[in-house]
Amino acid sequence: MNALNAFSESYSHYRSRIKKSRDVLSYARSTTLEELVFNIQKIKSTHTKKDFLKSILTMTTSGIWVSRSAFVVLKSFFDIRQLENKNLNSGRAQEILASVINKQTVEAADSEIFKTIYAEVTHTHLNQNYKTALLVPKTDVTIVLVSGVLNEIFSTPAFQRGAENLLDEYNIKHIAPTVDGKKGSRENAILLKKQIKAYTEENPNEKLWFFCFSKGGIDTLHFLKSEGEDLSPNIQGFSFIATPIMGSDHVNNKILRLVNTFSRIPEEVSKRFLGKKVDILAKELQKSLSRSYRESWFKKHHKNLPKTPFYTAIAFESKWHKSHVWMMMTKAFFRSQKSNDGVVDVENAQFPNYFNGINLGVLEGHHLVGSRSSFYDQEALMKAHLIFLNYKKLL
């Protein structure tokens, strides 16, 4: 009987893995078809080479996305591993889950509570036969997605795929203010201020929760510093995902400093012929991310950040062989002896102990988990945040 139950469970896991990969392929296929039609129409009406090339690039990346998703479906047919339920045989995890479900106090660190919730939600997504009493709370909050460095090379804002699933499943709205991934935080803080002010004026009854990825979190911190206690009461709080709160040591890499030195030549040439320097390597962007600058900035300005909203931070770490191919390259190019996600060291993605923020710990994942072509369970991360914040009575 035990053998039969074990086989039945294994088969259930097998089917769940195939279904999950097929769902990803279905999303990629439908989204790509919409983009294909849009870009073909755009190519017909475009009059500039820039727009033409941009449309071709979008269609190419969409095609690669569908191909990768199809390969994952094929791969899932040969994957017979058991799906590990980290919470099932852990008395400690069961105690935490019971407390969260019943809204009772539990003696546990915030990071332990969050990771237990995250593991439960993730397993529920992977195993279609697994039922949990842990539910996403009803909320009327609108999620504000703030993307990071060079997000323009991607077709959608970071974590939009996960946000769209929340919209479909729970009718939770989201917006994505425009920020320039090539610019420094001062300029993007101004962009955020204008857009958030306009949105709150048009939607005075909406509550906002910022979900900030990578440098998008840095831009948001600069926005918050400029707002201070004048921050709109509509804004409930801020969650920082893989944000280099205390900067990135990669910016100070010897190779990058050498490249910066040689970049002065074309900059001087552009000044002579165009009348202005072309910032080829976005030095203002580099400055806003450097560890020395960020540590100094945060220590100087953290008391000027609004006190009313909540602040949470999550870090990622990944082994080089489990990373996205781009992250493998960054790990090889910008070597770090510290645990990191390919771009940001774990210790730099957490709040310092002198700031009243909530560090939610470290999860497995590389720095591109927020891209739509990532196979990371974005909605599980967002759901875990919603459940945790509701349990802590922050949202």
C-alpha cells in the first residue's frame, strides 16, 4: 500500500511539473502572438530605422522566449524527480503556518516566517494536488512595479508577468511608472515623483504598494528622500527585491575602471564634434550604484525617509551553474567571493541594522528572475509578500 501511495504521489508530481511548464508555454505563445501582430503593423507604418530595428528585436526575443518555453515542456517529460515539500515534515514550519493562518503570534524571525510562507506557496504552485489553508488575503491595494538597470532591453517591466497573474486570479491591479534604466537615480526620482503624484490625484482612493526591483529600489529611495513626510498617505509601503541598497562592489571592479578610463577618448571626440559629451558607459548610473556612494548616502539620508510606510527587503543568491546565461557571464566577469545573485551581493541587498526595515532573508534565484522569460515563480514571491504583510498587519 505504501509503495502504491508513493507511486501515485510521484506520478502526481510528474503531471504537475508538465502542467506548470505548459502553462508557461501557453503564456509565452499568446503574448508573443499579440506582439507579433502589433510589431508587423508597426513595421508597416514606421518611418525610421530605429523603430524598425526595435520591432525586429522584439519579435526576435519573443521567438527565443517561445522556443525556450517549448524546450522546457519537452524537458519536463523526462523529469521524474520528487517535488520536495520543505514544510511538511518540519514541526517548526507547521507551527509557523498555523500561526499565520489563524492570525496568532509566533516566536520567529520575520525572515523565517516569510521563507516558510514562500515555501508553502511555491509547493502549492508546483503540486496541483497539494492543498493548503494558506490563502492570499483580499486587498484593494494597487501594486507599483519599479524596474531596474537597462530594463528597456526587456519587453515588459520587471515582475509584470507575476503581477498579471495576480490581476487574473485576484483582481489586484498594478501600474508601472516609466523610469530610464540608463539614467542616474536623481533623474528617475523626478520621473517617479511626477507620475505618482499624477496617479494619486486621479485615483485618490487607491492604496499603493511599491514592488521595486534592483536599481528601481535605489530610484525609489531617492524619490522617498525628496518626498520626506510629505509622501502621499495613499502609499502603504515598499518592498525591495534584489536591490543594491548598500551598493554594488561590481561597479568598482578593476576591469570596469580600466574601460571607464579608455571611454574618455570617444567622450572627448563627441564633445568636439557634437558639442557635448556622450556618456557611453553611463557614469552617473555607475556612481549611483557604487558601494562607497550608496553606503554614505543611506547613512546620511535614512532618517529623512518617510516613517509611516513599511520597508521590506529580499535578497537572492545563485550558484553559477544554476544561473541565467547572462548571470553566468557576470559571475565570470565580475568575480566576487561573497554570496550573490550574479549582480548584487546578498549583504548589500539587506537593510543595515540601524534602519527600521524588515529583512525577509535570502532566496535562491539569479538577478533576472523578474524578466518575463524567466521560469522563476514570480507570482509565488508576490503572493508570499501579500500573505506576510497581511499577517504583520502592514497591508
